[in-house]
Amino acid sequence: MPKGYVVARIRVQDKDGFEEFKRLSGPVIAEYGGRVLVRDPAPDVREGAAEGLVIIVEFDDPGTARAFYESEGYTEAKRVREAVSQTELVLATGL
């Protein structure tokens, strides 16, 4: 079965607020069996003008990634993230 991934590029405007997001989201990621594969605050952008932290979280399957994203716990964390940053986020299915 293919893995499910949450892939995000986050431009943080409030570092203290973002620490609160991390505090809230970490346990929810663990609850759904997620594994943070990438957390790079300064990726080597070769194409495009996007900037910011890149995060990739792997889940056992796409359904679990979706359940994590739609969960009550992540919804609470997401509210904090939305207040302190700009984010592009996709759910992707692995091969």
C-alpha cells in the first residue's frame, strides 16, 4: 500500500506563535503514526520564488494522512499556524 504524505512550505511571521503550533501538532502527528522526514528551515530553492520552512510528514497510507489533517487535534493546531504564518500544504500519495 502506498504511503501518504503531508508536504508543507511555511513562511513564519511569528516565531513564538509557531512554537505553539509545533507543541500542539507534534502529539497529533504521533497519534496518527506520522514520521517527520524533512524539516528544513532553509531549503535550496532551485525553481520558483517560494521561501520558508519545508516539512514532509509520512503516514502509513493516504487515508491516515487525510484523517490526521482533518482531525480535531490538528484543526486546533492549524488555527494557531494560520494566525502566525502563510502555508502551502498538500496531501500526496507515494508510489
